[in-house]
Amino acid sequence: MEDKITCPICKATNDIDEICCTECGQRFKPIELDTITCPICKTINDKSVDCCTSCGQRLRKAEIDVVKYSNIDIGDSVDIIESKEKKQSKLPFILLIIFAVIGFVFYVNKIQEDKAAAIMRDFKETTITINQNQQFTLPTEIVAAMGNNRRKQVDVQWDTKTIDTSSPGTKTATGKISGYDKTVKLKVIVLPQKIINTIADCTVQNSILGVNVKISADIKQVLFKVYRNGSTVKQVLNVDKGIINGNVYLPLGPGYYDVTVYTSKDTDDEYFYYYNRIVVNNEDARDSHFLLPDAYIDSTSPEILELAYSLTAGCHTDLERTFAIHDWVAKNISYDVKTYFDKKLHAYSSLETLKERTALCNGYASLTAALNRAIGIKAKYVYGTAKNSSGSESHAWNETYVDGKWIIQDTTWDAGGIDEKTHQFIYKYSRRYFDPDPEEFKKDHTKEGEL
């Protein structure tokens, strides 16, 4: 009966080649179609696809030739299916490996590039030429040529804060580049300034009246009184072999200044005699008020600059910087009780106060102002009167500009006090008079003016 087939409906016997039962019409073989309908979403798909093109439903089993493998058991057939599916799942894994290799190559290249960038070429000595008494500030950043043929901005720490341009000659500064084992040298050639015959011929640049003038050889000091808009600042320059050589600062903004010149034949004499009067025009539009030096606030001297930068090296805000300066002055300068009780008047400059480590209130205020101005914080020298146990007397203190406002500080009173019986200065540091309440401060301080 191998060449016969029995109809499952009517049980009639038919030839094996029959497609339908000759009795009831039951079909024995499926219709060969070129399309297949998805049992899930009913989408009609091409017969050749394995999964529905709309929903992804698998439309047929993994390709297994049932007839060819009819002599193996079901377990073996499952193993064959699994192995074919595993072979198909290797594709994303291979792609992952390819991407990983590409990423690794980029990473290695980046490391090599970073290493090259970290290599800084040696600097050749740089030379610049400037005029005598020309204001010059060493740059805090320079552009460096790196090993990957790129240029990079780097920080540089110099062995000096300023270049002295008051005398002609060749000056050299050596700097260390932060983060790199490299040094850079800067050679500054200061050209001699032409000596002129009269003060009236002096020129103004960047709020500085450059003075290099011939004068009588018996003159030892020259006092400049600089006046503008009701304010006056003073500055004294020494005379060397009949030549006045230095800078007179014009800190009261742009415009015309009335400058009166006085001379003295004795370096210790505080009395000066009228010499000349000139009018100069300052065209510098920058706001340099309470930032430039004067006769007593020498904020550009190397000693002041070095101390100011060392005191504020770890600070992050101007308030922290001005407080660090206040602390140092209050803790390290003693009050000059001998001069005080001898009732001698002496105007202490900032540099003199720093060197002597003792001063009257004017020295405390001058040094505090100079250290703040040296690092770019506006600082006023304030003068007036203050009340003490014996009444009221002349006094000086400071105001510094931080966070958009002026704050008061009195380093003299925060340093300590005087023992009236022993005439000794007693160190007793406090911060009571650092940024006090202005109304409370007025109870024992009366402001009369500011420089």
C-alpha cells in the first residue's frame, strides 16, 4: 500500500500521486504559494523571508532539511538549530570587537599626542628694548611652542616681579614655566633716556611723568606736588650728581594736572623751597585712582612687591588678600612709642616702615596701602582724628576696595596698644577694626581726607 494514500476524512483509498481525494475532494498536499501571511499582524510577506517585515514575527523554523536528517533524533535536531542560531549571533559580537579595536587605536594615538603636547621645546632667550623709565610689567602668561607643533598658553613664575627701568642697561629675568621642567629668560635692554634741561619739557605716558632733568648739583631732593580737581598727592625724587631721574605718578585720572616743584639741599631736611610750576596733560583713560604709588606709598618697589605676592599666594579672593595683608602688618609692625612720646612728627613711608618694622599710624597706613596696591587692590590712605583715653589726636587708617565696596581697616589699632606708664608698645592683635560697622567706627574715628 506504499503507492496508496488514505483520505483522513472519508477513508477512501487514493493513489499516492493524487493531490486531492477522488471521493470527497480533501486536499492531501499544501498549496505552493510565493507569499506567506504573518499569523500575528496578518502582513503578507515574500515566501523567502524568515521573519515578518512588519512586526518581526518568525515565519518559519531555522533551516533544517527534515528529509535529509530524518534518521537522527529530535535532540540532535535541536542541537543543530542552536548551533545555527549561535552562528548568526556572532555578528554583533564581531562588530563590537571591531569598534573596540578602532577605539583602542584612537586612545593610543591620543596618548601619544598628549605626550607630544607635554614636551615643550627649549626657549631661546627673548630680548626686548624699552626706553628708560618706561613702565614695564612682566607677563604672567606666555605662548609656548609644544612638541606636537602646536602653541599653548602657559603660566610663568619670574624670579623678580618687575624690571627696574630707572637706569639704562641690560636687565635679565628668569622664569619657571608652571607644570614643565623648563625655564625662559627675558633680556630687557633699557635705552638711556635723553637728559633734558627743564622740567617743563618732561613727557607723560601711562599716568607717569617721566623725569630726567639736569638741575643744580647742590640740590639733593626734589618734591613734586601734583594737584587736580581739589586733590593733591606728593612725591619726592632724589638728585644724583645734578640729575633728577625717576617717575612722578598722576593717579587722579585723565586730564590736566598742576605740578608744583620744590627743592631741598639736604637729604634729611623736610623743608623745601619753590622751584618751578608746570601743567601737564594725562591722556591715560584707565582708572588708576588709589592704585599708583606716591611719595610715601611705594607700591612698585621690589621689596613691597615681593612681600605682597608672598602674603597673598594662597588666597582666592580680594577679601582674603586684603585680610592677609592686614594680618601681617598688624602682627609684624610695632608702634614707634619713642617718637610718639617725644612728640616728634615723622612721616613714615611704606618702604621705611617695612625696613624698620616700627612706625607711627601713618607708617601702618602707608604700608597697608602699598601692599594692597602692589597686587592691584585699590587702597586709600585715610587721615583724620581718633579718640583715645587722653582725648583726640591725628590718626591714619585705610579703606580698600573689594567686592564692589570700600571696607575700612585700621592696622594700627588692631596691632595692640601703648602702656602709658612704661611707655612700651604691647602687641595685642585683633581684627576688631577690619571691616567694622561704619557707624560704630565713626564713634571713635573722624575722617577728614584721603590720598
